[in-house]
Amino acid sequence: MTQPLWEAFIGGILIGIAATVMLLFNGRITGNSGIIGGLWTIRKDKQHWRMFYAAGLIIGAGIYGSLHPGPVPLVINAPVPALIIAGFLVGYGTRLGSGCTAGHGVCGIARLSKRSIAATLIFMSTAVVTVWIVKQF
Amino acid sequence: MHTNIIALVSGIIFGIGLCVSQMVNPAVVIGFLDVTGDWDPRLAFVMIGALLVTGTSFPLILKRRQPLCAAEFSVPANKVVDRPLVLGAVLFGIGWGLSGICPGPAVTALAFGLEKSVIFAVAMFAGMGLFKRSRH
């Protein structure tokens, strides 16, 4: 771990600011899974802001990448078949459970939503157990 | 139109935040979830930083009658911990633990063009589409 902890903290503050901007101006929760999943119905419901938000995520990473000295560290250790299964579970699961780390974890807990606190505890502990099980093989 | 610009700005700040905090890097996320190994506490600091801001700003903003650029707040009203919530969180947790990737970082990482990022994002979007089909 070469990165200082305060960078993680600053990154978290930026995420909190992004969610604050979205709620203050647009009155919406910054739930990444809801926004991205909502892209499936964008032609019908005309909620184009979702596309702008998703583009913003990629542009933000592009800005960071262009300012960052050297390549941005990105290590995906899971093999491709596991990634396909995982991606599918993350997509389906976050929609069924009405949220992810952002919607439940960052926004829902801030509203003291019982559903979000429960969901966050469940997906965090399930993920911890999953990592432990994968390590046994 | 204003709402689109706001969404774009929010996305850009969120994307930068995910990169600065390294949440975009699946190895860092797995390091946090691997509590019995060489535990990486960074994700906890990301959550603390984010919740310090939203925990302060959300209650203040939600006291307003309406947001600045929209007629009303679109905030979930459901308060019941039901089966779909629990089952969805479990499925998400398994996928997150297998990959170290959740929806925001999945899209953000596309900026760096790794083949595995694209594969994950396509599978995730398909999973979201299947959910949508199953409900309509």
C-alpha cells in the first residue's frame, strides 16, 4: 500500500460533494446502479441526465488520468469467467436490492434509511465472506 | 437542461473521487474485503470522508421545500426491509466480492480501456437489463 490514507479520505469527500450537488440541485439520490440501470429505459422516459452523469464518471476518470503522473493503477485479478458472473450478479443484484455502495452506502446511510443501512451491512458482509471463500481455493 | 449539466458535473466529481480514493482499483477493494489477510483500510476512509459530507449536507438539504433545479425531491420513500432488498444485497455482495467492482467504478474504469473492465461492464449492464425484463 503506497498510497497515503488521506488520499482515500479526500476521494471520499469528493464523492460526498458529488452526491450533495446532485441532491441540492436535482433533488436526486446519486445511486450509481439506479442511474446506470436506468439507461435501459432512457428512450422511453427521456431521463437524459442519467447519460450525462454516466459520461461524467468517465470524463472525471479521464481528467484524473491526464493529471496523474504515470499510469493509473488498476489491477483486476479475477479471471474472465468469474468477471462475467460477477458483473451479472452486481447488475441484477443492485437493481433487485434498489441500490449499491453509492445509493445505499453513501446516500442512504446519510438519510438514516433503515433499508440502506440493512442493505449495506448485508452486501458488505456477503462480500467479505465471498472473498474469504475464494481465498480457500 | 440545467439538470443535465448538474448531472454531468456530479458525475465528473464522483469519477475523480473514485480515482483519487483508488476505489476504482478492484485490487484495493478486495484488499479491504479481505479482513483475514493483509487488510487494506483505505475503503473505510473513503466511506468516512463521503459520509462526513453527505451526513451533514443531506439532512440540511432535505429540510428545503424543493431542490434548486427541480420541482421536487425524488427520494425513496419505502421504509420496509423486504425480501428483494435482502436477496439483491446478497447477490450484489457475492458479485462485488468475486470482482472487487461495484457499479460506479465499473463505468468509471472504462476511461482506462482495460479489456476486463469492458467485459465486466457489459455483463453488469446485461444483468440490469435482465432485471428490467423480469419486472415488465
